Amino acid sequence: MSADDTAARTVAIIMDGNGRWAGDRGLPVLEGHRAGSKVLKQTVKDAVKLGIEELCVYAFSTENWTRPRSEVSGLMDLFAELIESETPELDKQGVRMAFIGRRGEVSERLRDRMGWAEQKTADNNRLRLFVAFNYGGRAELLDAAARYQGGGEEEFARLLYAPQMRDPDLVIRTSGEQRLSNFLLWQSAYSELYFSDRLWPDFEIEELRRALDEFAARRRRYGGR
């Protein structure tokens, strides 16, 4: 088996632990999200360095609306701010951005920023970055099912939020929790899972490399022997 056969080219990350990280330091929860955003910025660079071609990150779930109103409002402002400030640099790095989730429930300003970032980076091909925002795996399946008119698995998959996104080879979750939390339920059917005890703001390239190395040591059978 060649090295390419064992390399994780498509990786998804559940970025968990921002709130606990802030709480451990006596900081407001939004400071944990700010710290987490800095780690995401570095992780994108690390992903390119390590040969990852597609990266999908779980930024805000359909269930996160139940969090305190002040936290949700702060997250929305932070997300819009980050898109505006970070997209030009991502564009220079050759990153192509796409957002997956229900956009109709977020502000017009945020929808505009998402569309702007996607358009600005549309011609890039060094790394494809999918940001799951106001995303839920069940919501995605329901939305696809509402438009599905039959035909089989391939036809159904074309109705998902990002049909161009490959199924992840590897799903990483930080903070020690061991569940998918409604993330990429269709796409991760045969993904390998890696659970890290690191809180997301403490995630570094060494931990990403460790996850990739563990993936490379596994044998994927896809239901066979």
C-alpha cells in the first residue's frame, strides 16, 4: 500500500472546548471563541503543510441557538468580523472557502460576508475549506429529502449542502468528548474517528500530525474484510 493510500486527504474537525478553555482561565466564553479562531487560522496553514486537500470545520450548529443570547450574539458578530479580516489572507494562501448550513436563519450582513468570501476565493485550489455554520446533519438530510425525487444514493448526495465536498477520511473531535454531535451524518458513514483530549484553543500541529499518523496506521475496510 502506498503512502498516498494511507494519507488522510479530507479531514473534518469538531472544534470543541472553547467555553471550557475560557472557564478554566476565568475568562468570558467569547474570549475562548476568539482563542479558538486563532487556532483555526493556524490549523488551516498546518493542513496545507501536511498535505490535506479538504478541511471541513464545525463552527456553529443548529443546536447552538439554545446557548445564552449574549454568547450567540457575540458569536455572530465575531464570525462576521473574522470573515472580513481573514478572507484576504486565506485568498493569498490559495484557500477556497465554502459555507454549509442554513443561511436563511442568520443575518443579512453575515450572509453577504459568506457570499463575498466564497466569490473572492472561488478560483483557488490549494486547500478547500468548508465551514459548517448553522449546520446540523439532520437538518441537511431533511432539506435534501424535501427535494429528493428518487433515483438512488448518488442522486440524493447531489442534494446535500456541498455535493462537491468529498466524504471525510478522518473526523477529529477535540475536548475529550466522543460523539459526532449531528455533524456530517451522511458524509462520515465510513470516516475514521479520532478523539483528542485537547481543548480546541490548545490544539496544535503536533496533535493534528498525531491524528493523521494514527489514521495512516488503520486499515479501512468499508464493510468488507
